[in-house]
Amino acid sequence: MTSGIFVPHILKLNMRAFERYFCTTGVTDENLIADYVEALSLDRGLGGADKANALERIMRDRAAEQAAAYAARLQSREVRIEERKAAYAVIRKERLARRTLERPERSASDSPALGPRKI
């Protein structure tokens, strides 16, 4: 169930261990031990031995992040829709003005976009 959880300190420790034993990056045993101690302390902060509560908290945090991201996408979408509506309103006004200049006998009240003509 934890396959989708990204925990950066574990990835960092795994990469350091790989670099220490399979690469020539200069990572020493002391560097690896320091990263291991740091990862342990971070892991304890996340829940350590109490894995059920830690997983529950991590999943709750993830759900909150996803909800915030969804809300931000919705807000962005609403802004884009309003921008499009405003742009279309400008286009409609320009077209109406062009039509009025092309046909002076028609007035703005004749436009179906502005409602029925008042007699």
C-alpha cells in the first residue's frame, strides 16, 4: 500500500549507499553513516515504529495536498473562463460596431445579441 509514497530521505540514503559502493564519487563510510543517522531521525519524526499511524498521517497529508491542487486547478480554470468571456464580449462589441458602420440603417437596438428592438 505504501508503493506510491515518496519519502525523499530514504531515496537520498539509498543513492548515497549506491554511490559509496558502486561509484567513484568520493562518498566515504562517514558520509554514509551521517546520512543513515539523518534518515533515521527523519523517519522517527514521520512515525518511526508506529507505521500504521505514520502511513495514515502521510496519506492524510497527501489527500490534503491533492485537494489543494484540485482547488487551485479549479480556480485557475474559472479565471481562464472569465478571461475568455471578457475576450468574447470585446469581439462581440467590435463585430457589432463593424456591422453598425457597414449598415447605418441598423442601430444597436436591432441586434439580436442586445435583445429585441423596442418600438
